[in-house]
Amino acid sequence: MNVYAISDLHLPGGMDKPMNVFGEKWEGHFERIADDWTTKAGKDDVVLLPGDLSWALQLDDAREDIAKIGALPGRKVLLRGNHDYWWTSISRIRDALPPGMYALQNDALNIDGLILCGTRGWKDREEGWDENDENVYLREIKRLELSVQSAERLGNGPKVCMMHYPPLSAAQTDTPFTRIIEACGITHAVYGHLHDTALKGAFRGEHNGVRYHQVSCDGTDFRLEKIIEI
């Protein structure tokens, strides 16, 4: 079983929102992703999608985008991103997903011995900070703690953490998120959120025994990135 990841697909959500307004490299980006996806992933493989799947504002408007992803090979695991405004009640989200598609929120998932956990995270303090940011940041730390605790109850298989925001700080130093990740035996962490020039400073590689993967689709040339093989 191969485990792949790709994030920030930014599908249109029923709106006229072409991504090529962000540059020519985004022209036909979903078709390029789908072509690569169908070449690489088999029906028993796992594809992680850590956030910003759709521009939709309501779940009903995201259904077409969900269906497009659901039609691609493999088992897909979703995590909420900062632009996934359609992601509200987790029970409604899960009811809307086709077979073989899963959503993580405050819990963990075991797929054939692969244990997945994670949370959205939040922006770095260096980006500017107010009281609301502090509250969201602390809530996201708690959510990761809950998810990791759930993962630890699922067994001793390989553990992968999904986050939307970078777990490491912008200065590539430890954060409460990285300390939680390191403490429970997670070997790989995937994240997205960053685009354009921000990708140049993204951390990719090993830090304190955890290998970090930056998988925003424009940073992977709109191709799945292989994370681990089990």
C-alpha cells in the first residue's frame, strides 16, 4: 500500500473561480492532478488531502468537487483547511462523502494498519497576532492532542500526521504542534497552505525524527507526493 498526499486543490465549489488568475501554472490544474493521480494510485492506496479542497461556501456547493475527488483511485482522507468554509458539522460532512473517502476531525483513523491523525493548525505568530488568533491556536493544539490520543488507541502501526498550516514556525523552530507530533511516535507529517514565494521557505525534510512533507499542489508540480509505502 502506497500513501500519497496533495493539498490545496482549490476546486471551484460551483463558482466561476478559475485558478489561473494566480498564474499560468494553474491552467487546467485539476486535469493535470487527475492525470497524475490515475497513473500513480491504485484502489488500495491512500491519498491524503490536508485542506483547501474547495472554494465552496456551503456543503451542497462542494458536493460536485467531492464527487470529482471520490471518482479518482484510492482511499482519500480529508482534513479541513482555512478556505474550506463548506466544512461545518463533521457528521454532515461524513454523510456527504462517497465510499472510500474519510474526514478527520478531533479523532484518528486506521486504514489497514496505517494510523492517521491531525488537525488544521493555525498561522504563525510572526504573521501578526490578536486575541482571537490566540484562542484559535490554543484550540487547535487541543484538537491535535485529542487526535493523537485517539491514534495511540488504534495500535502500533506507522503513524502519519496531517495538518493544513505548517507545524513548524516560519523560522523552522519547534512549536506546540511539533512537540505533540514528536512525542507519540509519528514518523511523517504532511501539510499544505503555502503558495508561490512562501513555498521557497517551506521546511521539507527530517526534524527531530519526523519527516515533514510540504504538499501544496503548486509546490508538487500538481502531482501526488509519495509519503510512505507499507
